[in-house]
Amino acid sequence: MSNQVRPATASGGVPGAEGVGGGMGASASASPAPFVSQVPGTPVHFPTYHGRPVSWAAVTLILIGFVAGGLALVFGPTWWLFWVSLGVAAIGGLLGLATNIFEDWY
């Protein structure tokens, strides 16, 4: 009860008192995270990764299929174009799944 006024961290430890009971524990030896400035205009360099060409081909097929199918539904009773575009989008989706497109996020 007598320690109510002393400064402490969220884990209950007192800053600078690693040797005292209730200190920082194992996290005191961990190196701090690198500083990344969040000031607008400060140049920050991150590694670039834009995906594989086969992933872009799959996404392009899916996009063309959805756009063509949407236009077929809006501009007249062209059901053949809708079904063809649905097939193109499905082929793009299968291509994406076959080439493991979900691993391209990093």
C-alpha cells in the first residue's frame, strides 16, 4: 500500500529497478524496436514486393471477368456474355489458388 505514489509501468514494475522484486523481468534484456518516424515527409524505406507475374495474371482475369459480367447484366439481356465472364473469373480464381496467390502478401 505504501507504493501508491511511486512511478510504475503497466506491468507493475518500477523503471530502473530491474534488480528489485517486481521489476521488468525478461523484457528488460530485449532490444527495443527500431525507430520509425511518423512525421509526414520523412523518407522511410521499406522493402518493395509487388507480387509475381502469375499472380497479376490471375487478378487481371478475375477483374476482367467481374467487369464484363457486370456490364453484361447492366446493358441488356446478354446472358451469354455474363456466363462467359463468369467462366473467365472462375479460371482466374483457380489459377490464383493453383499458384498459391495468398502467399504474395509480404
